[in-house]
Amino acid sequence: MSAFWSTWVKFLVVLNLGITLFLFLWAQRVRIPTLNDGTTGHTWAHGVLREGVRDLPRWWIAFSACMFLAGFVYLLLYPGFGSFKGVLDWTSAAQLQREISVNDAKLETAMRPLRSLSIAELAARPDAVALGSRLYLDNCAGCHGRAALGNQQLGAPDLTDADWLYGGSGETIQTSILDGRQGTMPAWGAVLGRDGVNEVTAYVLSLAGYSGPEDWIAAGKSRFETLCIGCHGIDGRGNPALGAPNLTDGVWLYGGDFSSIATSVRDGRHGVMPGWRERLGEDQARLLAAWVYAQGKR
């Protein structure tokens, strides 16, 4: 803090404390003129109510004096009076670091017996799953939802349905958490045109068991085999190595109605799962992966 701002803060502290202390002391001595009956003469409700004057209760005076004393002691012990650091030399940063150290020690005690277990084994332990649940709520619920059911507006997948873009093993889930994922569906609108987009959409829906115009489905199949099998496979079952979704299981990242799928085909999609390695680290990522793994198994 610069000398100017330190002086300014000191001035404000002295001004405010000085005024309030003066008013407190003056209030004990001032005498308000009253009538013989102890009232000021002010009346309401046609004289039914009269304003009386009473001395402040002693407990209130004592309590207020203690508050002033507490304020002076605080300014002596802790920072608050300009650049004065206080007798205790306390700082919020040091306090935070001490609390982080205590928490890290507790976390290390909890993590030590869990490091030798696989993610599948962690998913079977209630204590590990409980820790993973808290990590999920703190870091992941904003996109995937509190119940982990996903968000089609964001393209955040449902984590409870055992349908995985990149594979459902514990290690694969952990990789997704640590390093993130980038999923890109190219836009085919310029290549297919309006009719082609409708035909491919009809065929994609037919892969999941939905009916549609037979001529659209037949034409869409031909276009699909030309443009789409490189990622989704000739049978439309996807490719976990690329993050290309399975189109036959009725699970949709951005919605399964005709319009939503047509939008994906025409305009493409770009999904981003951020990496959490720097924020969570290996240990916490394993616990989080175990929780996600347990949801899919459920």
C-alpha cells in the first residue's frame, strides 16, 4: 500500500471512530428538555401517545463500550490501520496457506491406501465414490448436470447410460478428465445441399430404429457410405478412437429429433471437454473417474 493510501485509510479510521466515540460519550451527558411528567411534549393520535425520555440502559452502555474496545484491540492486533501490519503480523494469504496445508495432509491420509487400486476397484469402494462425487459436483456439474444426465444444448454427454464416445474403461475416462477431448463433426451442408441433408438425416435416424420416407433413407444410405463411414463406420456404430458416436443406439449428444440431427449434418458440431490435469492432478482425477465409472455401471 502506498504512503498516500495508507494515510487516507488512517484518516478515515480515525474520523469514523472519533465521531462515533464522541457521539457515544456525548449521549451520556446530554440532557433533553422534558416536562414535569417526563415527556418531551410531542404527542400522536390526538394526544393519546406521548414521547417519553429515558436514560440508556446500563447494559447497552457497557456493551457499546466493549465494542469500541474490541475495535481498538483489533486495529492493534490485525492489519486495518493503513499499512500497519498489526502486532500479530497476520495475513489472509498466510491463513489460507495454513488451511490448505492442513487439508492437503488430510487428503494425503485419505489417498494413500487408494493409490494402489485400479479405477474399477475404486468404483466399488463407497469412500472413494463419495470423494469422487464431491469432486464431480465442484468441477463437472456445470456442464453435465448435478445428476450427470448431460446437457444437449452444450453437447455434454449423459454419464449414467454406459454409452461412451471414447471408451468406457476407467483409464480412458481418466484420460478424458486429465487431458480433455476435442470432438469435431464437419459441416456437410455445402456438399449435400438441402435435400442431401434431409436424406442423410433420415438414414441416420433409421439406423437407430426410426422410420422415415424410404426414398430418403435409400438416398441417404448412399450418401452416408460416401461421406460418413470414415468416422462412423459402415454400420454407423462409431469409432471410439476418433470420438465418433455410435448412431445406432438412440443416444444423442445434441438431441435426437430430425431438426437437431439435420443441424449436425448441415452445420457440423465442435464439442470441447476441457482438461483438468492442472486443477485436479492425478489422484483427484482417479477418484473422479471412479465416480463416473460407477455411474455408467449403475
